[in-house]
Amino acid sequence: MRTDVEARLADGTLRKFGEGLLEHALSAVAKGIPADVADRALAGAAIDQKVLSRDRAQGVFKQTFTEFSKRTVSKSRLDIGAQKMREYADVFARAEQEFGVPAPVITAFWAMETDFGAVQGDFNTRDALVTLAHDCRRPEMFRPQLLAAIEMVQHGDLDPAATTGAWAGEIGQVQMLPEDIIAYGVDGDGDGHVNLKKSSPDAILTAAKFIQSLGFKPGEPWIQEVRVPEQLPWEKTGLQPGMTAGDWFALGVAPRDGNTSNSGLEASLVLPQGRKGAAFLTYPNFKIYLEWNQSFIYTTSAAYFATRLAGAPPYQQGNPEPGLGDAEMKALQTRLQALGHDVGKIDGILGSGTRAALQKEQLKLGIPADGWATPGLLEAL
């Protein structure tokens, strides 16, 4: 026999949407959300085929670091970012005082995610989450986000029919998922709501609190451009632990800004396009970038962007060897997989897993193990 709540929901506007939405509504009610709120939040929900298309076709990170960073860290964005830091100086000061996160770090994410709120996405958030919670590669990830969105409806912070955002359910100027908005949302303008779409103070302070939760350490660097010598134990490069900045300095790695005061911090030497391209030391604070977005190219670009906003010069591009096209990269991943390496999905993206596998094979071949995929390496394999 059905409970009164279940009968009410089944007989109401949710009835025509089937057992899936009814299950979500009941889960929301079990969390303490009123039945009429759950009913209103899901009424009119529909599967969005465009969301499914986007979920299955992500290709932006097939660009090289140089291509992606030059496009995203533009003069226009740097100028607007500086202007935003001046305009909201009091809000940024509060963010650093309360959460320990400096303005350049927040501003770089703000720029990278939405061009400071100009491009926030036009997908209906409720429908995007309903779609991903039902017909997706990762439904277990998105079902809690749908429940959180229903809770936002209860708080008056989400209009199920009108709120729009990214295809994967992120909302607002810094593109955050509903669970994170509920957990870390800050009412920066004092209107009684957390509105990341329209309120820049809300977006800035919520981002700061979220970044703090990821483990950001006040007063410490996140990334530092360096010059590398001709000879290094290249197999130790990449996002792996075990070295300090001082260890790298002793091997001849030289900070471009001359600052060696962070010698005692753990540091990784990352070479986005191999030993002949740009080079950076990443510090423990870099881990928050990897938590924000797991793409190596995005995270390195975002961290570099923040250093530019903090006053660093453009990086030295160097003269990296030509990389691989999409088909060649997939062929390389397939070959690495056949050799017993776990490179994840064969997607044509030179991610951290593929780079680590490459280094092992480069070491076997007796060539510098810098993790950069070149036509010559593909031929050698």
C-alpha cells in the first residue's frame, strides 16, 4: 500500500513522467523537502537530447597547452579581470580574509568558466540534471545533484522552469553544481539568497569558500614558470610526488622570476608540451585546480592565468616538437593499451594517464621521458 505522500505525488503532476521522477520526488521528501515543492520542481521535466550529445562529445581539451592557454588567457580577459578585481576589491578582500583565497585565483576561474558571467549556458538546469540522472554514463553522480536542485527550489534559489546553466548542470558565474552551492553558498550581497547567476559578490565568495574546502593553503604559490636545463631525470617530471622545489633547483631548474623562497615545498615539474616547451613547477595548491577540473590542459591554463592576474609575465613558449593529431593520438593510446598500460578511454586526449604511460615507454626506448607525444615516438612504438 502506498504512503500518503507517494499517492499524492503519483496522482499529481508527476504521474505522467513515470517511476523515475517519482523516485526522485520521494527521495527529496525523505530528505525533508515538502511534497508540494518536489512536485513543483519536477513538473514539466523533460529529457534533453542536446545534453546527451554534449555528454558524449567533449573535444575542447584535444588542443595543446599553447593553443588552449593563448585562447583562454587573452589580453581582453586579463584587462577585464584586473578591472573586476578593482570593482569588487572589498568583496575580494573579504574572500581572502575569511577563506584565505587571493583575488587572482578566484578571478581566473571566473574568467575561464563564463567570461565573468557573460556566457553561463542556456540549458534548463532541472532538465539537464533529470537527463543526466536517467540516461547517462554516470547517473549515480547526477542523482544527488538533482535532489540538491530540488532543495534549491525550496530555498527560492532556483526556478525549475527558468533557471539555465551549463549542459552538465553547473549554474552561475563560476559554474558550480547544486550540491556545492548548497554546501558552500555564501550570500555576498545580503539579500537572503545565494544567486550565482546574477550576483557577483555571491559568486566570488561562494567560489572562495569552495576553493578553501578543496585544501587551498593561504600564502602559498600554486604554479611557477621555470627554465629547464638540457639534462634532467625527465622520468621524474609530471604530476607525481617525491620532489621538493629545492630538489629541482639543485638539478638546475631555475624559476623565471628568481624566487627560490619555496624550496621546502613539495613540487612537480610539469612540461605541457615536452622538455622543449613551456615548463612550470606546481605546488600543493595546484591540487585545487585538479579538483575543480581534472583536465591537465584546463588546470595548467587556469593556474597560469591566475599568476598573470597576480603580475607574472607571459610564459616563454619555447620550441616544442610537433604533437599528434586526433587519429594519431588514438592510435598511440591503443598501442600503449596493448603494451599493458592503463590509459583510460581511447579519446585522443593527452591526459595524465597517457602521459605517465608514455614516460615509461620513453624510458625503455632510451629517450628523454618527458611525456610528450610526437610522431617519432608513435613510429618508435
